[in-house]
Amino acid sequence: MPFAVVTDSTAYLPEGFADRHAVRIVPLFVHIDDREGRDGIDIGPAELAVALKERRTVTTSRPSPAEFAAIYRELLAEGASGVLSVHLSSELSGTWESARLAAEEVGPDRVRVVDSRTTAMGLGFAALRAAAVAAEGGDGAQVEAAAVEAAGATKSFLIVETLEYLRRGGRIGAAAALLGTALAVKPILHVVDGQIVPLEKVRTTSRALSRLVDLAVEAAGDQPVELAVHHLAAPDRAAELANRLDERIPRSSGCVVSELGAVIGAHTGPGVLSVVVCPGKL
């Protein structure tokens, strides 16, 4: 077996991508009031959006080191030559730390762990690139390098209906300065060195949508790219955004659309739209 690739549920790979590319997904956990469920398995985007709109208590938690260790051992027992485990930014979650502790237990010579310093398809593209190199027979160093390079080159931009959810979860850092702005102002944020930080402010959702497209076009330049659009409870606007990106960025292989699951959605809220641009091709 080639090197095995593991990531977590916040990669939000489109349906079927994980199986097609032999990427193992470890779910994070979501808590709605007193109920706990696995991200994307027990609790999906629709249930999350309803819970947030009803102002129920929504929190998230990471997998334990023991859960990661069990998966690493399973993959190695099945014949994998090693494991690459790539996860959402350690600035946003303790998931990477759990994976690192598990790797130490199983054997750091057999399990490599990468902090992607991003999330959603920024993480997803990194895992897919690593899996492609693994499928071609790449060794551990090559598989890890593919993930690190893809994650480092990826640009992620997002607009949210409100910063309240990010503020509650402590995930906005410097973006807290934007709280209290006029309701007509839509903050555009981006992921920088593992954190979600403000980029600029735009008036009206329509202008914010156009600005997302412009930012993606600038990030793509004239090079081949992979594109993804994420949303939560905003499928029509996500489809419109994807169509506009396809028109403006001809050197992409097509824009994939994926709804954010409960973990990231809990911190961005319904109505979020995000664009992820990853240079190169799978």
C-alpha cells in the first residue's frame, strides 16, 4: 500500500472525494445543547443552521489522541508504508495537537503530522495533493511536502452575515475590531498564518460577493488553479458565486461547491460564503 493520508472533517471535501482519492476522514465533534455528534455524520449543515437560528448552544471539540492512534494503527496494520495526517490550523482547534500526540505514541518515524495553517478546502486541497503524490508512489517526505506546499499557497476569502459567531467562539482575533460596525457593512475576511483576520469592509452583500470574485481572480492570476466555494444555508448564492468564478477564471479545472459542516459553520454562522484558490492541478 502507498503512504496513507488522513485529514479531519473540517476539510469539507465534496461528496465522494475522500473515497475517490483514498483520504481517511477523522470527524470532529459538535455539541448542540446537551447532544454530542460527529461532524458531518451525526450532525450536518441543515441541523446546525436551524440550531444557530434558534440560538441554541452550539460548541465543538476535537478528536482525542486515542481516536487518532487507533486509525493510524489500523492503516499501518492494513499495510500502509506510513501515514501523513494533515489538519486544520492549530490556531483554530486543538485537533493538530491530538494528532501529534497520537503520532508520538504510534511512532513519529511512521506517522507525519502537518499543521495546514488553514481549514475547509484550503485543508482539503492539501490532503488531495498529498494523496495524489502517495498514489504515484511518493515517499513520506514527498507526500508531506505536497501537503505543506499546497496549504501554504492556498488563499481563502470569506464573507459572513455577522461576526457574532466568530466572536463567541474566540476564532476572530483581530477581526474583533470590526464588531459593532453598521449593519450595512459586510466584512471580508481571509485566512493568514492560520488565523481568520479582517481584510476589508464592503457595503451590501452584492458588493461583497463581487469583491470575493475579484479577490479570487487576483489570487489565481494567469496560472492553473483549483477552486472551491463553501457556504452554509446559502446554496443559491454559492451557485451564483461558483458560476461567476468559472467565467472569470478560465484556467481552473472547475469550481467545486461544498457546504460547510457543523464545526466551521458553528463559528461562521448561516449565510457565510467562502472562496478557496489553490494554485496548480491535482
